[in-house]
Amino acid sequence: MENKIPLLVIAGPTASGKTACAVELAKIYDGEIVSADSMQIYKGLSIATAKPTKEEMQGVPHYLIDFLEPEQAFSVADYVKLAGERIREIHSRGKVPILCGGTGLYISSLVNNVIFDDTETDGSVRKRLEEEAKTLGGHALWERLREVDPETAEKVHENNLPRVIRGLEVFETTGIPLSQHKVNSRREKSPYNACIIGLTASDRQYLYDHINRRVDVMVENGLIEECRVFYDSFTPATAYQAIGYKELVPYFEGKAELCECLDKIKQESRHYAKRQLTWFRRVDGIQWVETDKFDSFQKIIENIKNIIAKSEIM
């Protein structure tokens, strides 16, 4: 265990206060933050994906935020590789790596050192599929994916063209559905000595109220304008899936009223938080902090510090 890298993980549902806690803990323990958010990795949509602002970062270095083009596909295997590199680099400088985010699959795969089998693909196949998408349309390709790999098609929106093409590319190149490739992964000995803190609330309505208020603040900060620019600038892409953007598309297309779309954002955010909590409850060793039981932010931090001290990761 003494050779393992100490890793502090701040996890939890959307709007649970992860960023503020991670930044405060980074200041206390001389740490740097690696994001574990599958939408914040993309450039643009800073408000919609709730990327921490420069002010919120308070000078603490953050990694794996705002570095991918919206049309780029990015797998869990890609994340585990890049996040692992960042964590090792942070540790090599004598700093404490802090993983912060709400994408459970990213966190579990990294902490448990899940190794994904390499899937060899053919660039010429991808190019042909991209050309077919231009002539036949994305829906036709999605229908084809549904025939050969219904499990992947069910999880991928038909407008998410990079992932549709990826699914077809893997099947055409290997003869094996992408969903089966994902099964062919394995755990290896983890290089991390992790302390996983889960932020939640004892009263679910408390969390939902926070989510609703955060959406209102996002709108005040320019959410509609940001998403309009994104809508006008990009063809459908992986980042299309971001809650806060995809619900506004019907408004931009003239198919729905703005108030309906904003209500939908709040509803989808609440549903997402519920799914996140369900996922994190299955994580081995997670230690929950119910933030609504404390009357100040500092008391929440003190509680987390006590958990870290007992974990003896540092």
C-alpha cells in the first residue's frame, strides 16, 4: 500500500457542491484537481455543463476540462489513460491528486484500474461511413447500427453521429459488436490508495431544490445565448448529449416554447442526479457526507477532513 498513489475522490450527483469542496480540499492538502465529468471534457457549453469558472477554481490547477472538440468521440478507456497520466504527474511533483466529478463510470474504471481491450479499427471504414452519413443522413446509419448492435444503438442518440459511426466502424472492422468489446475488459491491481467521498443530501428534495436553482442561475448567466451559438456553429456531436443543451434544441428549431424547455432541463437534471446516486451507491468503500445536515460549508469540510484522516491515505 505504501507504494500506491494517494487519491482523494470527491463524487456525487449534479449540484451537490463537489467543485467547491474539491477546491477547498486542494488548498488544504496542496492538491490539484482532475475532472471526472464526461461533458466538461468538451470545448464550449461552459455554462450548460457547469464547468468551474476561473473564480471558482481559486488558482487551483484543473485538468481534463475543455480540451476536446465537440465532434470528437472519447471513450472510458481514453479517460482512464489520460486521467491516470495526469494523476501520476501530479503525484510526481509532490502534490495530492484529487478526482472530482459525477461520471460514475469514469471514477469506477479509474479507481479500480479497469483495463479495456484495444479495439483495432480501420480509418478507411470510418471515412466511408462519414461520407455515407452526408448522403444518407445520420438516421439511416443509426438504423443500421440498431440491426447489428442493438445494445449500443439503444444507448446512443441517433444525432450523436461520432458514436453511431464508431459503433458501425468497430462492427465492420472486427465483426464483433462494440457492446461486446466493452464486456471484454478486466480489472488489474489498482495503483491508487483511494479515499472516496460521496456528497449527497439526507432530504432528496433539498438536492432537487438546489438543481432547480442552479438551472435558474445558468439562465441568468447566459445559458440560452451560449447554447444558441453552439447550435448555430456545430453539427450534431457527442457534446449534443449535454443536459442543458439538448433540451433547448426544440426551442431553437421553433418546435417548443422556452419555458417548456427550461422545465425539461430541470426535470432531466433531477433524473440524472437520481441515476448518479444509484450508480455511486454501488461503489465499494464510498463514504457519504450528507451536506444538508451541516449549517456551514466549513463544517462540511471539517467532516470530510475527519474521514480523510481516518482513511490514512496521506
